[in-house]
Amino acid sequence: MLSFLVSCHVILHALVVCSIPLPGWVLEEMDKDQDLAYTDRSGRRNYEYVSLGCDAMPVLKGRTPIQCYADFMRAFRDHFATFMGNTIVEIQVGMGPAGELRYPSYPESDGTWSFPGIGEFQCYDRFMLSSLKAAAEAVGKPEWGNAGPGDSGSYKDWPEDTGFFRREGGWSTEYGEFFMSWYSQMLLEHGERILSAATGVFTGSPGVKISVKVAGIHWHYGTRSHAAELTAGYYNTRSHDGYAPIARMLARHGAVLNFTCVEMRDHEQPQDAQCRPEALVQQVAAAAREAGVGLAGENALPRYDDTAHDQVVATAADRAAEDRMVAFTYLRMGPDLFQPDNWRRFAAFVKRMTEPGAREACREQVEREAEGVAHATQPLVHEAAVALTN
């Protein structure tokens, strides 16, 4: 069974030599009109993804980005029609940079951002500014529609470096609530439009689920403002739940919520950045459960150790039936995975994830059984390791 990612975003991965840009004809249009790209307060453009501000505008040779995306999905469905529902059982629909439903608030590729920076709001192309202006006028505050928060800092800042994100900063004011409601609602509406297109395309493919990936932004989660989540478009603060609206939106379309950082533990992360991946996963799981949405997961970073495997099993599988994740994506297949010790640990991990009895058995017993699997598959593993190294 295969899960496919269908998306229109730049694919860049630091751990694998891989760079797949947007189609040339899209980049040509973005060169002609740079406001098709997400833009930050300094005017820096991001070409990973077409700005959601022009979702409904005929800016790509007379067609809207959503129409073009739907054409791509239809072409994919028709080309792989014989595999739908038997080999291909899940379509993960990309909705932003890295395929995730978010703004490109923390671009890593060119050194603009580095962990654990708060990122920047991406609302300065003319389409986003036009929407902001209209929203501000609608609430009788036209002065709020000229730009985003002027004191929200820059990509590598920390919350307390800024007026907007500090403990009692602008995020908690009437203006902050207005801006974050608008900014996050624009992202939700973008997701709604794409899911409507996707369900229209794939509804006739029985046995195929649609999933959407949400980013696991765990740094500064322990602060009041959750600054890094806010710049990404998740209006999640100490007093406002940003994931429940996303889960409800997915529920309306029968989509699965795919979430990351499932392998992480709080104490492994920088404590000064108030990273709380475990609490974040729990919040998202609660939102999915409340909305009646299936929750799938993946590890954020390549991990081949027992500690990470134990955390994934505890979070995704070793739970009551109604709380288990519906799927888990293991990152990633490469030469390191096929090293003998890593492969043996992986075989034991898969057994524990898929067999309830294995989760209840002692580790030594599971590892003995996994040793047999690792030995039996050794020729294939060696062949794969050689192929991936070359």
C-alpha cells in the first residue's frame, strides 16, 4: 500500500540531494508579477509556493492557482487510475511550503531563519494586503489594514525580543486578536478551497483517503504567545486553541490530520526555547479526537534509536483503540536505515507498531523475533543499502 504526496510546492531537503522547483511556467508568471510570491515586511519574496492571497485570482495564464492545482490532481488520478484504492490508498494533499498547511514563516534553505527563531508574518504581497485592508474596514478600524504588526521582530528573534510577542505583548490586545484572526482565517480558507477541489477530484476513487499535513512547531510552545506558531498561521496561544478549527475543517471533508514530531520528548529539546513537542502532540490529538478526525503521524527528524521508537509506540500505538493513530510515516529510507543495527531495531519497531501482542511482550522477546526478520532480509537490505549509497 502506498501513500502519495500530491502538491505544488518547492521540494528542498537538506538530508537528501533533492531540489524540485515549481513548474517553469508558474515561475515565469511569478517573475512577471512578484506579488504572486509570499512576502515579508522587508519585501523579501518566497518562491516556495504561490501566495494564498491570490487563490481565486486568474493569475496563472488566465486560470486561478486552485484551478491549476485541481488540473494536476485530475491528471494524477487518471494516470494512476488502475492503482487507486488497491496500491494507492492515501493522497496527502500539499497546502503550503514543505507540503504543510502553513505560511513559509521560517525558511531554512538560504539561512534567513534558524532554529529556534520566531519567524515572520507573510502578509505583504498586494493580494494579502488588499484582504487585510478590507477586513480592517469591515470592523471599523481602517488604520489596522495598512500592514501587519510593526513590532513583531525578525526571523531569528525570540518572543521577548519583540513588542508583539512578549509576555503581555500586542498579540493579546484587541488589535492582535483582530490581526491573528484574519491571518489564521486566510490559511483556513485556503485549506478549505484546496480540500474542496481535492474531494471533487478523488471522490470517485473508493478506498483512497485524503490527508493534510500540519507542521509540528514545538519551539516557544511553553510561552504565552506561541510566537512561532502565530507567524506560521496557527492562532494558538495560552488562551486560544489554534488546532481545533483546523481539525473541524478537515472533518468537513473527511480528511486525515497528519502531524509531525511524534518521536520527540520535551527533555531532549532546548529548554531555554521552551520546546514542548509532547504537549503539542497531545493538544493536536485532542483536537482531532473532538472533531472526529483520524490522526496520522510521522517523525520530524531521522531517528534510528530505541528511545525514539519507544516514544512513537507510546504516542501512536500503545493506546486505547479510539486514541491510536490511523497511520504512521517513518522518516526516512536511506543508507543509515539499512545499517545492520538500525535495521534490526527498525524490524522490532515495526513489530511493536503493528502487533498488539508485541507491545505487551518484553523487549528481549520482541528483539529476538526481530533478529530473525533482520537475518532473513539481510540480502535485500544489503542490496538496498548499496543502491542508495551509489
